[in-house]
Amino acid sequence: MSNLTLITPFQLLSLNEVAGQFFTHKATLTMNDCNAVPSATTATVEWNLQNLPLGTAVLGCGVYVQTPFVFSNASIIIGSIQVGDGSAATTYFSSTTAKIQGTGATSAVAAGACYAVNTTVAYPVTTNSQLNVTMNITTGQAFNTATAGEVDIYFRVVNFAQLAYPQSN
């Protein structure tokens, strides 16, 4: 499995964006990330998003389809998208039913589809860990043939260590 870093960096949402929403951070997965996969026949790719230090917790995850993914090879089907960390690829979001693919998919999705896992249970980070997103496609096909696609992945991340021991300026 490839282990890459997203082209667009993981970002902290502004106070205005956070004020009306549940989420605090966003990562964007685009067709450019798929096209940057070096191997022509990789069925599973994992992209690193952000290091999660000890004392952090993830409270929820959401996926929003800006532009459905499309591949030049019509036989490619996205099997799943997962969001996890070092303990499990599916810790925060796992779905084989979250449709993020347009043309070529068995059930194509339109822009604007969203899937959220909001929870009142915090997933504490017990050791320094890497937040990541994993995508699976048809075995033996090429990830680097994407012609369209952009998915935003939102997180609510809290740093309990910083709350317990505030940093002085």
C-alpha cells in the first residue's frame, strides 16, 4: 500500500468557519492526489493528513463531495473511503456506501453529497499517531488516471493536553 501526503495541506478552519459548524479541521483529497500515486496498479492508497499528538482526541469526521471522482479508465470503481490513524484505518470513518464517484460508478453521485460521523464519544489518541485517509479501487487498475474529483474531509479535533496545561505566550 502506498503511503503519500496530500498535495493540499491539512488545515485548521477559521473561527468563522468553526463557529457555525461542528468541525475544526479540513483536508481535501483531489484528482491531483490520485494522479500523484506513482504505481500504475495500486488498489489501495493511504494518504497522511496530520500527526496527532498524545493528548488529542477526534470527536467526529465528515466527508463532503465537491466534485465526484471520475477516471479515464471506465472499469475503475472506488470500493471505499476510510479515515483512521495508526491504530486502525477505519477509526473515524469507514464506508463502502459513501459514494464519491461520478461517471463509471455503479451508483454515480452528484456534487454536494455528504456523509458524517458525528459522535459524542471522543476517540483519544493514546500514542503519537498519524491521521490518514485510505481509498480502495478495483484491483489491478491505476489510481493515476483520475480526470476529476475533489472531496473535503472534516474533523473535530481537540487537544486535551493544551486545555489541561495552557501554553503561555
